[in-house]
Amino acid sequence: MKQENDITIDDCWNRIGIWGTETPKCSKLDEVTHCQNCPVYSSSGRKLLDRKPPDGYSNEWTKVLKQKKDASLLTSVSVIIFRNGDEWYALKTEVLKEITEMRHIHSLPHRRSRVLRGITSIRGELYLCVSMGHLFDIDKSIMKDNSNKKIKEPERIIMIERDSERFVFPVNEILGIHHFSPDKIKPPPSTISKASSSYITGVIEYKDKHVGCIDEDLLLHAFSRKVS
């Protein structure tokens, strides 16, 4: 049991649920698959949102909102940085819908495009799963760490959305969200592959990595065209 500002919550998900170590596991998992789909988990979240704010909370946020905004943040670009194959890419967070763990991908019979890998289920909804690797002709060799051990791949699925179009695609590694000034973008190198050069608007440097900035409109258009 956890105490959250006079609200008692049974965080069973941390004990007998997906994130717990106790056995036996919750019997409801057979039905809901993941704790995020369970009414108990949702009800606990609503309790947290409805709880009384702590003393001084309103005054603290009033002061924060009155502060002058950092001009650099107002003009910065927000991107999600990830690795696919041996290459690092950045995609604007304005099209980022969700990042989730790897799911089973169900292949489709008689598919005409290698870019369309199949369909996958996320919280009970089916989405088209596409391959950025095939679209960009990415080298599928596996990166190695300093101990010369192969890194497990792929590890995450990214969902992107624009208007009514949604696609998901696997990636090998995610570094997280990064903000940078547009004047930090450099021209794409001549060594970039012909297939991916059509989608790369420039390159930024992040943690000693050269990261290709993807044109999100061209990417979504290409996915839509390849699966139609």
C-alpha cells in the first residue's frame, strides 16, 4: 500500500503485476495482458489526479508561469533520437504518438512491399507496422559495445501520427528527447546512402554521434505510398 497525500493506493502492479516480483502473479493478467489495461490501475490513476494538491502548490506554479520564458527554448526544435541498424536518426516530437516495448508482428499474405512488415496490436488496437530499414536501405549489421557483445535488437516500437495516418516501426535503441537550435543543423554528408538521403534534411551532433534529421512529412508520405 502507498500513501499519496492522504490517498491510499494499492499498487498491486508493483507487487504481483507486470512490474512486480512476487508470486503468484495476479490472475487478471490472463485477461488484460498488461496492468495498464486493468481497471484497478486506471482507477488508481484517477485517484491521484483527483487528490487535493499539497500546501503551496498553487502559489509555486503561479510563480513559475509568471517567469519569463527562455528565448532559446521558444525557437528550439524538439526531436526523439533513435538508432536503426548502425545509423542514428532524429524525428520531430510533433509526430511522435507513443514509444512502447517490442510487439509481435503478424505478417500479411501476398504483401507487395517489403516496407510493410505486417500488423501489430497495441492495447488491443491493430496498427500497420512498417520497416524504416527497408525504406532507407539501412545496413543491418549489429553494433557492438566495448565488451564486444552484440546488442539485442530490436528493442522498441515508435508510433508516429499525422492527421488520420498512424504507423509503427521497430528501432534498435532510443536515446530520448533532445532540444536543439535550428542553426545547429549541418548539411548531410556525402557518404549518406542514396535511399535515405531523400528523407534527411541535415545532421546534428549529439553525445559524439552524428544524427540524421528526418523530414517527417516525407517519411509519412513514403510509408503511406508503400503500404497502399
